Amino acid sequence: MAQKPKKKVKAKKQSHIIASIRNNFITGLAVVLPVAVTIWAVWSFAGFVDASVLPFLPAKYNPLTYFDINVRGMGVVVFLIFTTIIGALTKGLFGRSLVRAGESFVDRMPVVRSLYNGLKQIVETVVSQSSSSFEKACLVEYPRKGIWAVAFISTKSGGELLTKTGQEAMTSVFLPTTPNPTSGFLLFVPTKDVIELDMTVEEAAKLVISAGLVMPPSKAEKANGKAKAVRMAKAKTAK
């Protein structure tokens, strides 16, 4: 009878050790997995660009001619230099004329025209420096009143949208899906119903990707944390 409590204590210790190992593994996984996936993605992308660019270079300009080993990333460097030169040339009158001539030729090709114009619009939207897209995160009531969803403010809407809806002001917002924020819904919401958030777009994206598990601190919590850090620093210097 006296041995049963000892067995229970031993079993508790074993379960505590297993739980500790599991928690350590999960903590390590949260650190290692993003780093590993990022390295793999960058490495794979560099290999893809190398395989796509280097075979088209003349032998005397190809780095593989002078190196015995395949240096990963040389194709990326060549692509960046080539793209920069093309960008510089298209700023001039001659370059713009060539681009217009090429685009007019593409416009005569039915299938290629649709593909080219679609890709061009996507790229121009992504790389545009003057765009104010997704500068703010917000809350909107979706899919019904009383249920709130995190969204990203795109632009202020106007034109036919206002006249047809009878609203004074409307805002177009992008409502991302979880856990893939690259897909979602475009909503046109009355501006008065859009609640802007203090959190950054990056913090809101983390909130969406993590399905609400990673909750960014509020302004007050951030201020309290900074104040606490300052007090601790002063206390250390006083000692």
C-alpha cells in the first residue's frame, strides 16, 4: 500500500518531463521553422532565377565559364542589373517609343494581349511607390451586424458607387482569409462604419495568419511596457 503514492509521484514526474520536452520542442519549432522555410524559399527562388537567366547569357559573359562551381545567386545579380538597365532606358524618349511599339504589337494578339495587360496591371499595382494601399488596418462588420472582421483599407471610393448607393463617403477594404491573407474579398463599406485600428498592417497580417493566436498589444499595453523597461533601466543604473 505504501508503494502506490511513490508510483504516482514517479508517474507525475515522468509526465512533467514529457510535457517539458514537448513544450521545448514546440518553442524551438516556432523559432526554427520560419527561419528554415525562409532560407529554403530564398534558396529555391535563387536557383529558379539562375536556371532561367544564365543559359541565355553568351559564354564570355556567363559566370559559369569562369567558375568551376555553380555559385547560387549569380543569375539573380544578372537579372537585377539587366532590369535596372532596362528601367533606365525606358525613361528616355527612345525607350518609351520602343515600349509603345511593342505594346501595340501585343495588342493585336488576342490571347497574349489579355495575359500581358493583366500581368502588367498586377505588377504596376505591386511596385507603385505612389500607392497608399494597405496603409491602415481596420474593423468592419462582416458577414453580418455584430460580427467584426479585420480588414485592410485600400482607397476612398467615389464615382458611380456613391451615386448608386446614396452614401456620402465609402471606403474600399480588402478582407483577407485565414490562414492565407493573399486571398479574400473586396468590400465597399460606408466610411462611417469603418473602424481604423492602431495596430500596423504587419501586426494585423500576423493576427489573420495565426487565426487570432498572435494578438498585438494595444497602445496602452505598449506604453506600459516601455515605462516598465525605463523604470528597470533606471533601477539598474542607480545600483
